[in-house]
Amino acid sequence: MTPERRSSPFLPTVAAIVLCLGAAFAAASHLTLGFRAFTSEDARRLRVAESLVTLSPLRVVASDGTPRDLWSADPAARAWLVTFVYTRCPSACLALGSEFQQLQESLRANGAPAGVRLASLSFDRARDTNDALAGYAKRFRADPSRWLVAVPEDDVSVTRLLREAGVVVIDDGAGGYAHNAAIHVVTRSGRLVALFDLDRHREALAFAASLPP
């Protein structure tokens, strides 16, 4: 008589571990775009670089209370350098304002690239009134002919814009927000074509200036 084979009691456990590891590996590969990105911001940059990210037409209200249509608000603009802010922010948004103030000076200088515009867009419609936006613009001496400080006209537009751009905004529980602090290069047709870190603002300007008119 052939002796009965007994399956190891550990086999189901081993199989379950293998399945879990396989699922975790697949999920990690998806989230890191094939292990090429190790932060969410890295992944966002790769997606922008490798795909055509198009932002919907956007109606905003400028700091002076006038409505504007992005991205076609300025027919002379070949590209917009865009940051997402809220005016009460004590850290990243101040750095973004300072970087844009430097870029504005570059745009004023002789030989500065033509057709590049700046836009600081608030995602905090509840608190960023016209007065608050005007205060932010005044603080950094924003020239409205070069630098638009504005907020989308409604909450639906804010949500759509953040989703399309891949911007994450998280309530920090202390009256503020944690959010992406990159410089976004957007063409006048609404294509998001590149992202730059804050300390690469001059590279962002050079890239935008190199785009076809």
C-alpha cells in the first residue's frame, strides 16, 4: 500500500505570503512608474514629461476683481509659469512669491524672453478674497501686465484644476494646508508641459521662453 502523502501545513501560509508580495510589488511598480520615481512629486513629473496633460479652460477672478480666461487671457503669452498658493501660507507660498518676484525682474530686464507670463493661483476660495489676493500681489510688487494673482471663479473649477494638474492639497488641521510647491509650465492652449522645483525658477523661465509662439 502506498503511504498517504500529507501536505505541509505551511503551504497555504507560504502561498498567501507569495500572493501578498506579488500584489505589493505590482502596486509599488504602478505607483513609482516602474520604480523610476520614489516620491509622489517624482511620479507627477514623469507623468507630465511622458504624456500630454491638458488643463481645462479656466475662468479666474484677478486680484483687482476682474474676470480673466486662462490660458488664453493674454494673446501675447506663449506660456504661463504657474504656482498654486494660499495667501495666508507662512512658508512655501512666500518662497513662491519671492521666486516670482525675481522672475518678474528678469522679464523686465533688457533682452528678457517675450511672451512668458506668471500666475499665482489660489486654491483657498473661502478666504482668498479680492483684498487678500491684492495684499499678496502688493507684498511681492506683482506687475499685472506680467504677473496674474487670481483665484478660480468657483469650487468646481478649483477641484478640476487641482485634479488635472495632479496637485494635492491637504488641510493641516491648524488653519493651513500642505500642498505641492512646484512651478508649472503651461502653454496658452492649456497644456501642462513641465514642472520645476522652486530653486530652478530660472530654468523654468528659460524652458518657457524656448517654447514655440
